Amino acid sequence: MSRLTRVGLGALFLDPGVTGGSETYLHGLVPSLVRLRPDLRFEVATTRRGAEALAREEWAEEVEVRALACDDDEPFRRTAFERVGLRRLARRRQWDLLHSLSNRGPRRAGVAHVLTVHDVIFFHERALGALSTYGMRWAVRTAASRADAVVAVSGAAADDIVRALDLERSRVHVIPHGPGRLAGRGRPPEEVRRRFGLPDGRILLCVAAKRAHKNQVLLAQALRALPEDVHAVLVGHDEGYGAEIAAAATASQVEKRLHLIGFVSDPELEGLWGIASCAVLPTRAEGFGLPVLEAMRRGIPVACSDIPVLREVGGDAARYFDPGDPAGAAAAIGALLSDQSIGARGRERAAGFTWERAAEATLDVYERALARHG
């Protein structure tokens, strides 16, 4: 008989609209956990801004949201709450288990501890500044070393995590994401084009933070080999790589056809998906690759990097290219623009990924972690 009655969910990473895949994970997984196990008491420990945002979510009425006195852009305060504050909160609230939802958490939680590590790209790619990279490596390594179970979101990520963190493979459980956030009502096409200055023409949509390993420079280089009516729209926060992308577009003489856009609201993003002829993800490394599934569930053809994790997610429902080969990327994109029939296969592929399945597998990991913790 399980003795699991109270579960704490650590979400001190939450900076609404900024934290990308981890935020999508929270919004997809937590409501599914609540629906599957209404007998459990779930509490979300998050940031001040995170708590304000969650208060507007319908499913938040089914959980207790606790705002801790920090935000994601206060690294020392956030770290103190992750390392010490969550342990104290777990004891005070009598949690049976803490699930740290994104990479970091206490080294000793005082209760059974499950840690989701989305990726360890920062161990071998230039994704962050030097100080942030050192801090992340330390935080993830120390939290994972004592966690009762580690969740990876893909088999490729699990292999990378085991190597980087020197963990026993038996402690790492692969639980794929569901297919992103639910599609909502988007802005009308004409409004979206006017809002972002997009001419009539075919749109390539790349949804990703502007970081070096996301490799959007390749898309700027590939665009030159595509017809003049094809425009690339890059949506996502600029984390220091935007100038390099813009320079590549200028060098390739496509600066008028490449549109750099920052954060957009959900209806605006849905509107952009609505006018997209093709989704492109030229990344060199991913933990999962949510934009692949988000495009597929909408029937949008996908061209993406030929790396193991994206093969794992996309299967035979995407076209792949070498992330170092602009001509190959242009050929893959051009083939999709000429024949969009692969979009139907994408819908079928995406239907196999659900947040309910992810929640079921996560609950099983909770029981294993509880048993291991003793």
C-alpha cells in the first residue's frame, strides 16, 4: 500500500514567458498528475512571478501554490531557496516526496526526491556565460547525486545525463513529454502578418531561444538558396545570439526575409503557427525538441537537425539535415515546401505523445523513489 499522500513540486525556475520548455513541462504534466490522482495533495513551490501567473490557470485551483521570496533573475536567493528553503518547506508541509521539475533542487531534500533533468547541454555546449555555466553544472550535479530518482525526457538525454553526471543508468527513468501546450485560438492571419511586418508569402517558423547551440545562423544561410517568397520567422528570447544571426542574414543578403521576434503571447504564437508552411529546428543539441511535436500536432511539416534526440521524437514524420550544412537544410526545406503531405504523418506521430502517459509514468517513478528512500 502506497504511503504517498502529499507531493511538493519545485518550480523555482518559473519566469513566465521566459523559461521555455520547462514552463511547458509544468503546464502539461501537473494538471495531468492532478487529474490522475485527485486523492493526492499537490503543492507547487514557485517564484513570486510564477505564483502570480499560476493564479490565472484553471488547474491551479486543484493545487496549493506557494510563492517563495525569490525570482529566477535573483540567482543567489533562488539558489538558497532551492538548496535550503525547499527542504524546510518539505518538512513544514509534511510532504512525502519532492519533485524538482527542472534540473535543480536540494542536495538533501529530507524526503523522497525526484529530479527532472531536461538536458545537460551546458556541460558540452556554449549555452550560458562562464559563471552561469559553472553554477548550473554544480547545482545539477549535486542535486542529481542524492536524488532517489532522476527523470530524463528522452533516451538520448538519458544517455547524456548518465555520462555527464556519472549516474547509475538504473536511477534514470525516461519519460517523454506530451506534445507541448494545448493549441488555443490564434490571431487571424492578416492580423499576425500586420503585427510582425510579414509580407504575403511562405513562412518558415523557428521557435527557440536565440542561443548559439540552437544554431539559427544555419537557417539564415539556408534561406539564400530558397525562393524569394520564402521568409523565416525566428521566435524566442534573445540570449546573446541575435546579433550573430542578424549578421549572418546580412552576409547572405536575406536580411529583409529573416524576421527576429522575441517573446510572443500564446494567441500570437498560435497565429504564427497558423501561417507557417514549414517548421525548422536547426539545433545542434536538445533534451527533447518540443517544437517538433508542437508543429506536428498542427499538421505543419517539419525540417530539423539529424541528431539522435530529434530522430527519437520525429521518427519518419520529419525531414532531417546535417546541422552544419546550409545547402542540405535548404534542400530539406524546399522538399517540404513542394510537398506538404508529410504533415499528416506528423499528426499521427504527435498523437502518440500525451501528457497523460507522462503523468502515469511519473507517478510510477514517485512510488519507486518512495520505496528507495525508505
